[in-house]
Amino acid sequence: MITVENLHRHFGGFHAVDGASLTIAEGSITGLIGPNGAGKSTLFNVIAGRLPPTSGRVLMDGEDVTGLPPHELFKKGLLRTFQIAHEFPSMTVRENLMMVPPAQSGETLWNAWFGRRAIRDEEAKLLARADEVLDFLTISHLRDEKAGNLSGGQKKLLELGRTMMVDAKIVFLDEVGAGVNRTLLNTIGDAITRLNKERGYTFCVIEHDMDFIGKLCDPVIVMAEGKVLAEGEAAHIMENEAVIEAYLGT
Ligand code: ADP
Ligand code: MG
């Protein structure tokens, strides 16, 4: 579904992504691991259109999408979440979900809120969808809570929920488990699995918790120093000499 070809992203003389090539198969939950500073988030930023690459290409279903802006990729069903959650703190959880722009109509949500009858139907649909998403994520009880009051883990769940407000095809999750307790991490893992199995979402997941990655992801891609070091099943990959060395920082 996604092919990254010899991608480079330099910051001045620093090669954050340094010739990375990889593929993410349709229907997979692909893990992306590697030491801090390996270039994982930068790779996501380039794939998701937040940063132009220095060179190289990104293909989606065979089409060159290199450098397309995030909203164009969004229309194609490519979504991402951030290492640091991007919620609207003073809005409720449900309102946060509803802030995702409707994919089909050109209407902005502001129009949907303040506009005419026809548009009010759109709002009703968004509301229903938001409630469905909350139910799916088992956080209906947080519906009217201000997003700023959520725990770190709940914010991660909310971010995942925002990707469910549209018909996403592929979702990139950056450090989905960072600062999340075990129970909530399991909830996130379950939600990812169900979205994958029931709705056909493809995922690429950056996460440091190897237990989580091992249970959830196949294959796992390992990055170090801007390059792809290895790819394979989680259990095998952690026995790979080069991977062990990268983690030991030699
Ligand atoms: P990871 O997500 O694997 O921890 P990042 O992609 O965030 O790694 O960062 C890779 C390297 O690129 C790091 O050394 C980081 O300091 C550097 N880097 C990331 N973004 C920028 C930027 N905007 N300007 C300069 N250096 C950056
Ligand atoms: Mg990162």
C-alpha cells in the first residue's frame, strides 16, 4: 500500500532520514522501532506530507504522493497521529472528534455548526459517528469531559478515535503507547486490532514497548541512524545482531 523509495531528509548537514526504503503491505499492522533519534518520526512526517523530503519517493497504491500536503493525503485515506497528542484542550472529547473535517463535502465544520438545515443533517451524522467511536473505544463515559483533563493515555485513545471519524485506509501512529498505563495500552491494542480486522485499516505503529509491538505487529521494521536496518517478525528481529548493536548504541 505504501512504498518508500530511498528517502532522505536532511536538516542542514544532519541526515535524519538517510536513504530509507520500505514497504507497508495492505492489511498489515507494521511496527516501526528503533533507538531515539533513528529518524522514525521524521519518516512519518515526510510520508504524511508535513515535511518535504530532501530526495526519494513515497508511493501510495502505486501512485507517487511525494510531497503532497496532509489534507490531500487525508482525502486519500492516509492519516497520522502525533508523538505528542494534538487535542483541543478546552473542547469536550466529543467535540474534538467532531472537529475532524468531513471528507466528502467541501463544508467546514464551522459551517456545519452555524449553517442551514441541510448542513444540520451533516452535524447529526457527525454526532452519531462520534458516539459510535466513543463506544468502540470504550470511553463513552468521557464524552463530555474537556479533552485537556484527559490522562496521557486517554489522549492517545482520542487521537486514535479521530482517525475513525473518516474512512481511513492507512493510519500512522507515533508512539501510541508513550506514557500510557498497561490497561489503557491493552485497550489501544484491542482497538487497533479490531480496526484492522473489522474495518480493514492498515497501520504503521511506532512504539518502544516491545511486548506491545510483539503482540500487535507483523512485520516489524527496525530503523537506526536514518536507515532501515532489518525487517521481519518481532521475535526474530530482536535476535538480529545489527539490531542488538543499534540498541546498545555501539
Ligand atoms: P525518532 O522519532 O526515531 O526518535 P526523529 O525523527 O524525531 O527520531 O529525529 C531524528 C533526528 O533528526 C534526531 O537527531 C533529531 O534531533 C533530528 N531532527 C528531527 N527534526 C528536526 C528538525 N526539525 N530540525 C533539526 N533536526 C531535527
Ligand atoms: Mg519520534
